[in-house]
Amino acid sequence: MGSSTSQLSKELLSEYQELTFLTKQEILLAHKTFIELLPPESQNVVDSLTAQVSRVPTEKVLTLPELKANPFKDRICRVFSTAPEKDSLSFEDFLDLLSVFSDAATPDIKSHYAFRIFDFDDDGTLNKEDLKQLVNRLTGTEEDTQLSPSEMNQLIQNILEESDIDRDGTINLSEFQHVISRSPDFTSSFKIVL
Amino acid sequence: MEAGGASGGQWVPRGPGPGPSLPALLSQLPSSATVRYRGPGIPPWGAPEPCLEQSGQGHQARGKAAPATSPEEPPESQALRELPWPMEAKRYLWKRQGDRPTKQVVGMRGSKGALLLGRAWAPLAGIPKMLEPWRTTLMKIGGQYGAGTESYFRLLRFLLGLNILGALFQGALTLLPLFLLGPLPQPPSPGVSQPCGSYDPRPGGLVDYPTLLTNLLSGEGHLEWSPLFYGFYPVQLRGGTFQLPLAYLLSTFVSGLLCLLLILRRSVSGLKQTLLSESGALTSYSHRIFSAWDFRLQGAGPAELRRRALRYELQVELEEAAARKSAEARSRGQWAALWGARTLLNLLMLALLGAAFYGIYWATDPDGRLQNDPVVQEVPILKLLVAYLPSIFMSGANLILPPVLGLLTGLEGYTRSRQVQLILLRWTVFLRLASLVVLLGSLWKQITCGGNPEAEACATCGYAYRELPCWETRLGQEMYKLLLFDLLTCLAVPLLVQFPRKLLGSMCGGPLGRLLGTLEFQVPDEVLGLVYGQTLVWVGGFYCPLLALLNTAKFLLLFYLKRFTLFTFFSPASRTFRASTANFFFPLVLLLGLALSAVPVLYGIFVIPPSKLCGPFQGQVNIWASIPNAIQGLSQGVRDFLFSLGTLSFAVPLMLASSILMVYTLTLASSYGRLVSTLKGHIKMESESKVLLAKRIVELGGKNHDLH
């Protein structure tokens, strides 16, 4: 780590520590990982930090071993991307990603982002289609690995019955957070560490 | 949906028909807009892209989209990193906050100091996390094998910490003064015959190798007169200022109390989470879906396995729900038959357990018949075998019975779900801890002549002095043997059971091979093994002070061994085990073990007379007597205070106060529960009204458009 300490300035490090849940070592490791994903001509500190110049396209980010096997990998990159087309991540987006998935993040922010990740059609609520896609991603995308339509309907019915407090047929953020708050396994499973 | 600029620069997505559609209308509401707000200057979540024409109107849209709560100004007390905004927005706000250092917030002056303290403390808060050993290992295990296996290893780490603390205490209070101050005690001379028999633990000089090995394994010979056992410690040390008996007694109490506090602290956090969930059955589907995927999982293989497991579990759960519905329609005759079968099976299980307990009782050889057999005395291997017979029987029972009990429980007709696991757990807990109780019971019978102080063997000295001149050392030896045998079993099982199974599984193909070769980590059984080992140490810690140290070494070895076998032999679990139940249930079983271990220790301290020939409590009427003697030596004021603590006038108000506190807390909890359900009803009502109004607006909007 000796060479990388001189790469990120102290003020920048402390600013990142203030604005994310990551520790100094984690930020430096993230920077190292990010630089390796950039094309060789932009692999220096200055370029890696300027979002306009260097953004890593989503396909490259998805080659990271931590994300490769994740069924929600494309949604994760889409949620954290600040590019107009939402197809690339800058270094700060990457830090945001790691911050939310870190050990120290609050359950609140984790559930907020989980909601966004599960909201496949980006309309701010989880409706039946979102839930259907969620279950399919969990069980497998091929024909023989999916649940039968009747099982799926039954399952979604059960979920809505349990979580949809206001009975409007969708799960909004506060209902989602309410359900998640009573699931103590969520915080320990919603973690990615480099 | 086409995006259209309406008259006020507001972004109103239009539906396929005339007028705003229902979902579009609902998405404009403040509650939904606050969710989508992502910070100043960033387009709100869900806005159509590209929104270049909105950038100029972005400010207005932002202002209109979130009128009431003005999300530009999150409360001062919220740390910026907790906002779900991208880095740009957070930095912008941070700079703005930094430019206004003197802004006073009314009514929050006190909390501002606390806030600054919290911010200063934050970098240091990461340090305790760094000191935790094996953090990365545990995370890897949790990701690959599930939360249940991870909680087992966490418990192992916790127990390791407990043992280190206990060993430190006992070492510091008893061993250190002994080595620093007093002369190392010599064994009592054999020639002298005293009213309570003679005690000759002197090792016979040079012994041959097999005898040395058997002595090491059974705690006799050289080990008997060593700091390992109670009998070694003298009554007085040089100098006379340090009271070794008192320190010995107090170290046991203090370490026991410390263990109790730490376990309670651990179980309270688990309890908080269990209490929060109103009823596990109510939210099982949502939990199962939303927290199903463990994001720490890496690698395509484990991910595929996890997917398969999830699918299987979901299908099973849905099937069971359907089966449960049909089961409720059982006729009375069927119910009677079911319950008849259940009682029969439970009786059978009780009979099996009774047989196991009788076997253990017989193995402890209460009448000494096997030990005094001349054939056994000749051959040292047989002697060792007889000495270890109780441990062998107990381990055998613990290995054979649980699968049999599992089979029988399966026949009871419960649905194949967590119910079965819990019921099985009940029986296995009973088996493990009760076998220890049986062993202790038979030892008690030997020491106190069946609790009859008038029996001719116990009349002179209060304990059976002829067979057990130093009964505390004998008890310590039994616990030592149990510990060693437990370790040997843990070492032998991977070698003799798991490795061959894996080998056979890979050699035979087909379903048989898969059945043999798939090994899964049985979390409840393993945890019970841990609790059993720790209970042994708690029982024996008073009579064998270095037992905690030995146990530390044993648990350390166990951690690495279990981790190695886990990664080498085991496949990921096919059923998910919820960490929350584990975190609550396991400390509870530990507490049970602690309570169980307190009984023989306290009985030995208060009731049974200490040996007259060995140990720091020689010559006293019972072990506890050293404390009142010590109190007599204190000043008058302290003495009066301590005595008043034991009187009724202190105990009764204390009990009254704690019962009042308990009743108050219970009432508070139930009233909160009622409040929560009332509020839920309110939310439902409000939302129904909202949806109704929105529908009316859509209808009217459509009608208006039609009219034009």
C-alpha cells in the first residue's frame, strides 16, 4: 500500500471518509481496484478521479469477482451510476457502492438502496411485476428453474399480504423498510467487501 | 409513457389515455417524490432519461416535487454519509454546511455537543472491529455456507473469549500468588495415619512409557499432585498476608458472574430482534424473498447451489402451506390417531433415553466392581478403558441416539419444517446435559455415601474417606477425562466418519454416492457439543483450576479443525437457518448450561465437607466457611453492612421493587404493541382514501377531456 498512499491526497481521503462509511484502507483498496479496471492510458490518479474523463463501463465492473455471480449485478451498477445513460461508473459512484454495502452502513441506507435495486421498472414502488422479476432472479432465469405460474402467483400474493400495509397492491419504501427492519438477517447478507 | 411538459414546467408523465393515469398521479405525491429525491442538482430517481430539457426546469421540478419536507436541508444531526444521495450531492451539502459554522439550531444545543463528540469518536469506533480475530474467515463462511454455520463459529469465538477471561482470572488469583509467594506444597507424608485415612498421591518415581501415557490421559500419577488439581493448593502461603483459600473461592465466583453477564449481554441483542418480529409466521415469505440473497457469495458454483436451495425451499414452503390447509380439515378420528401415535413415539424415545442413562450410570461403576477386578488391575490398557467408560458411553449415546430420535420424530406427522428441528433440539439438549447430570449423580453417591451422613464409610469424616481421600481431586479428574475425551472425539470424527464417507461418495456413483458423499454442517448438534464442552469446564473449573486454560487450547484447535473440515468436506446447506433464531437460542442454551453447572459447584461449596488431607480448605467445616471467617476480620462498619445485606429487611424491598419494575415494563410493552396495530389500521385507512381520491381525479380528468 506504500505507493498508493501518496496517490490520493490527505484532504481527499478525509473527505471520502466523511462522506462514506468506508475506512481509509477500504478507500485505498477501492481506488486500487478501480484503477485496474480503467484502460491503460487513464491509469493515473488525476484521471481516475475526474468523472468526466474516466468512467468504467458496466461490463468491466461486472467482471469483478465480488459482483460476477450476483443475480442483481446489472441493477446494482444501474442504481449507483450517475452517468446520463446509467451505463458506467465513476470512482465516486464506485465508492458510494462500496459504502452502502460496507459493514458500517446503517440498516436504513441499506434498505433504501435495496428497494431501489429491487425496483426493476424504476417507478418508486414494488409492484407485482417487480416482485415476479425478483423471484425469478433469485431462483434462476432458465425455463426449468423458475417457479410454476401458480406457485409464483401464490407467493406474490403471500408477500403482498404480509408487507402491503395500505393494500394498494404495491410495496412502497416505508412498507419495505418496515418489513426489512424486522428481518435481522438482512444487514448481514447485504454486504460486499473487496 | 410519453414525457410532456405541462404548463407549470412540472413533469407529468402521461398515460396512454387522456389525462394523467392513476400510477402517474400517485407518483407525484410527496411521499413518493421524497423517495426519488437524490440531492440538489441531480435528476430525481425514475425521471425519464435523457432529461436535458428538464435541467433548466430541474430546480422547479425539485421544488415542486418535494414541497413539504424541503429535503435540501436534512436535519443537522444526520450524518451526511447516511443520506441516500450520490457523492456530488453530499459534497455540495457538506461544503454548504461547512460555510455556515455558526448557525445555531434552536433547541438542539445540547445535542450539538453530543454530535461533535460522536464525530470525533467515529474514527476510533472502527478500532474494536479491527481487533476482532477471524473477521474475514467468518464472512467467507457466512457467504458460502449460510448464516447458521457462521453463527456456530461466532459462538465458538465468543466461548474462546470467555475461557481466556476465566483462565486469566483464576491464573492471576490462584496460580500466580502460589508461584510468587508461597513454598510449593509437598504431598502429605505417607506414613502418618490420621483419623481420615491417608492420602498418598506421590508419583512412584520413574515410570515406564505406557504408564506415563495412561497417567496423562486419566490425570493420575504425576498430574495428580500438580497445579492442575485442587489438592495441590496449600492452606497458607509464605508471608500470611495473601489468603489463598479466599482468593480461590472468589475467583470462581467472579469468573462465573462475568460469564453470566457476558452471555446475558449477548442474548439480549438477539432477544431485541426476536421481540421485534411480532410473529415469525406472519412475515416469513417477505423475509425469505427480500433477505434471500447473500451478497457476499462469490463464484458461479456456490451461487448456482444457493439458487437451487432457494427454489427448493420456496417450493417446499408453498407445498406445506397447502398441506397445512388440508390438514386443518382433519376429522376427529384422524386427530385421535395422530395424537395416539405421537404419545407412543414419545414414550419410545423416553425409553431409549432411560436406557442410555442407565448405561451411563452403570459405566461410572458406583460400586467399584470393575475397577477392583484383578484382571483389570494387571493390564494398563484395560484400566484406562474402565476409567474412560463413562465418557465412552456418553459419547456413544450422543452419537447414536440423535439420528434415531430424528427418525422417530419424523414419524410423528409434523410438517417438514422448523417445527421438527426445534422438537429434535429439545430432546438432544436433554440428552446431552442430562447425561452429565447422571455422571455427577453417581459421583455424588460415591462421595457422600448416597447422601447418608450416618453410613459407616462416611461417619468419621463426612465423606467416603477410604476410597476418596481427596474427593475434589477425583471430581476434577473426571471432568479432565471428559474434556480430553471430547477433544479426542472431535479429532476422530472427521478422520473416521467424514473422510471415509466423502471417499465412498466419490467412488460410488449415482444417488447412493450422492447420499453418502453430501455432508452438511449440522448446526444444532455442533452447537450443543460446544455448550456441553463449556458446561464441563464450568462444573470442573472449581476442582481443576487449569481446566479453563486447557479448554482455551481445545477451542482454538477446534476452530481451525472445524474450519478445515468445513471447507474440505462439507457442501453448502440445503436449508437456510435463520441467524436471528440462532443468536437468541444459542446463548439461551449456554445459560442453561451455566445454571446446570452452578448446582454441583454450589452444592460442593456449601454442603459437602472438604477433604481433611488436601486442598486449601483443609480443616474447615465446609468450603464456604472461609468467607464468614474473612468477614470477621474486617472492620465493624463493613461487617454490619455486609450482614445487613443478608437480612430480610434488604431482600424484601428489593424483591418488591423489581416486581414493580417488571410489571411496569410488561404493561408498557403491551401498550406499545396495541399502538402499533392501531397505527397500522390508520395507515390502511388513509391509503384507501388516497387511492379513492386519485381514482376520482382520474375519472374526472377523463370526463373533462371527453367534454372538450
